Amino acid sequence: MESSLFDKQQYQPWNGSAVLLVDLDAFFASVEQLDHPAWRGKPVIVGGDPDKHGVVSTASYEARSFGVRSAMPASIARQLCPDAIWTHGHFDRYKAMSHAVMNILLDESPLLQQVSIDEAFLDVSPSAINTEHPVSIARRIQSRVAKLGVTCSIGIGTSKTIAKIASDIDKPRGLTVVFPGRERDFLSPLPVRTMSGVGAKAEETLRKRGIETLGQMAAAPESLLVSIWGKNADMMRRRCLGLDDTPVAADDEVKSVSSEITAAQDLRSFDSIAAVVDTMASKVARRMRKKGLMGRTVALRLRYSDRSTRSVQRRLLQPEDNEYAFIPLLHEMIDELWKPGMAVRLVGVAVTGFREDESLQESLFDSKLFAAEDAQRHPHAHARRQSIDAENGRKLSRATDIVKDRFGESAVFYGRELQVRDNTTGSAAKNPADYLK
């Protein structure tokens, strides 16, 4: 493994695949410091309101020195760093900067896989056409990105797994290279939690068996790995050995489109929850239409005031990109997840099932036969589904799309959205569905 600065004379020959993981340093906060010169060198936090269940999206490195981290409750971040500069963020600006960076990467290779607004894999494997050393390419990328006013850290390896882990080794403005043949030496001493796919529960199970490093995990009994990861056990072992061969997918398949919001004040009635659900469903459906996607499965996730979370999903009879086809099912799901007296803090809506070859389960029964039973099980949803049918809803959605495409997202909105806007935390997100091209 090599890190930081390099002398061209010290470059080892590179044979085989070469993958970069380019990670923009404290991206949201860095853009804010770029646009606000007086904020440079000071702790900056992009996130939601500390008094409204907000969370930290990104913290500058000055704020991180106080212990502030992404996804931390904003109230705790304020206690750790009371003098920080807070901002809800400017998403259009972040998106524009992200696109500028991705264009720099595309100049180097067409094999680009953007995984979030501030992260992307790039395949720069040497070939008869591309004879430049991967380290030279990485250094040029860092130089060009810096000219935009932000910085990036880059990991280089023979696989996506190696590149991702290497990118986290030296931040900010780091360049960490794992040369071919050095993968196991690099991975073996690292803690098991370093590997993507090893969560808190898996880590605890491994530690109980005396397994604390990736090298030990690679040598663990197959039965143990299978008990944790099932059919993915062999994949996890291979990744620990540096044998991941997952390609950089330039046209990475979209698996889900989702949107969620944390309420500043807990939601305590069906109507207040439904207003948020409807708004999230509309956002998800609009993103799907913009991407030309139609989904078959709708999911709802609720987080309660005690921070516990529950979710449920339902299958559509046919692929849809229309929120008015989603909303009746989502209202039924509210009835399953919420009862009077429960306080809801977060609402999330997702749609999945975009593959064309995914088989459809047609209904064998006339749904009218079960209308009365359905009304008893879902009293709120049955009454609401009569408000607008899916076909008229599709026409309405298409009409609002035209207006929004021409005049912006805020040009048209529904009354329910006013209620939601007044009860948000202001937290920023890095949802790929929002930012990927």
C-alpha cells in the first residue's frame, strides 16, 4: 500500500484492472465554505434544526474535530459544537457542483458509476488505448477538482471493494493506492466493520467467536459466515481476500426510488401522516417519470417517537409511475403500521420492481367482492381512495409535470404540501435518487 504523495519514479507497474473511488471531502460543507469565504476555517454544519428532530447531513472538518458526524442528531451536534455555523443547504448548488466533478471523471474514462452525489467509481484499467498509470490519472483528477474549489480523496485498487476502503484511509485530500498483489496485506489487519455489509449485529457475532479483523474473517468457518450472510457468505469471504470482481457499471440498474422526511413535530393523526405520505408518493412518482421507470411494489416506512421503525410493502397489479395508484395502498399501510395514540417521527415511501422480466401476479378474484371486508380492515383508506381515480390522477400528474419542467418544482404544489413544509426539520440528504443523472 502507498499513500499520499508519489514520485513518478516510484510507481510500480500496474497490471490488470484499476478502479478509483473518488470521494468529495465533506462535500456539502465544502461547497458552503466555497460560497461563503467568511466561513472558511470555521466549523460548518449542513443539516436540520436542532430543535426539530433534525440530523447532520455533512460537517466540515473543523466541526468534525469536535466530534460532529454525519447522521448525528442535530441536538447532540449543537452540544458538541455550540459555535458552529448552521445551514439547511442549497441542493441545486450541490447538484451542479457534483455534475461538474462527474464531467471531469468522464474525461478520464467512460466507465463511471456514480453511487451518490459525492462519490463515484471509475475504471481506469491500463489497456492498449489507455497506457497512463492509474496514479497519474488520480492525481490529475484531484488537481482538476481542486480548481473547482472543493477537494476529493481517492482510493485506487484492483476492485471496487479495495478502492472504497482505500478512499477512507487518508482524508481530506488523500490518495491511497493498493497495488496489484498487495490486496490481502492491505485488508487483513483492518477491523471487520471496515467491510461494507458488516453491520453492528454481524460484528458482534464475529467478535464473540474471536474474529476481529478481515484476515480472520477470511479464514472463518463456512458455517459461521453462512449463519450471518446466508447465500452471500462466499461473496463476503472473497471480498475479504481482495477477490471482488464486481465491474464498474456505467449504467447501474436503478433498484428503488424513495423519499423520506423527518417531522419537526411528531405526527399523531391519520390525516397528518397521510399528508406526508401523499407528498412523498408524489415526489417518488415524479422522479420515476423523469427516469422513465414504472414500478410494481410500493413500500411504507414509519419511525416512531421511541425511535423504533416498522415497514410494510404491497404489490401492484401492474407497473405504475402514478402516485394516485400508490396512494390508496399507502393509506392501507398506514392503518397497518399506525394506531391512534402512536406518535410518528419519520415517514418514508419507496417504489421498487422496475425489471421488465419480473413476473406479474394477476389477481384471481374480483376486488369488488372484498370491498366491504377491505373497508373494515382499512377504514381510512377505503373512504379516501374514492377522492380521485388513478386515470384522472395520471392526467393531473402529467399536467403538473409539464408546468414543473418549465417553471421549476415549486411552480405547482398541492394543499397537503403546505402542511408538510411547515413541519420539516430542514435536514439535508444524499439520496442518489435525488442527484444521479
